[in-house]
Amino acid sequence: MAMTKREQAEMQGLRQELRLAKALRFTAAVAPDVPIPERYGVLAKGFLFHTHGDGFRAVPACSDSCSHSFGSDDKPNSQQARRLYSTRLLALRACRNEAEQHCAKLLAEIDEAIEKEEGK
């Protein structure tokens, strides 16, 4: 039996509520597992992430003993060596952990402000 448009909209709404409820959790921190090369001229390849701006990215990266690259794994182009994640999955897990820690701190600050307002 096919669902009506109203039932389909309700189902979509329930799916969204479930996604949001599942998103409110804490995950374990993930440390980069690809070390910075000790010797000059050696290139380590892996992944890096960032959560700046409107979203997130987990992309190929590389690092040598004194520089790194974000978004390319063939030639470093930014100063400072970086430890990398060996897989995109690990980088995404680390990205999620960083984002949830940031959001938790922000929510704690808001809660503190609410408590102060209620205490007036």
C-alpha cells in the first residue's frame, strides 16, 4: 500500500529527527597516526581535515620534515610539518570529534548565560 503525500512528509520528518538525535553523542578523540618524516626529502602521505567556514573537509595531504600540503599529496606547499591520518575515515572521525567538542563548549557557555539570567 502506497503512502500518501502527508504520510511521506511525516516519515521524512521522523527520519530527520532520528538523524539529529543520533548526532547528539560524544565520540572518542582520534590522533593522527602518520608521523612527520624525520629526514629531509622524505614525503609522508595521508589525510587532513578542517571544520572552518560553512562545513568540513577531509582531503588528501602530505608532509615532509618542514612543510605540508592540504588537498594535495604530491608536493608540500605550506609551512610547518603536520602529522597525518592514514585514512580518510580516521580524518573524518577526528573532524567529528573536533566539531562536537567545539559545539559542546558553545552550548556550555550558552547554558551558563541562561543560568545567570535565571538567577537575576
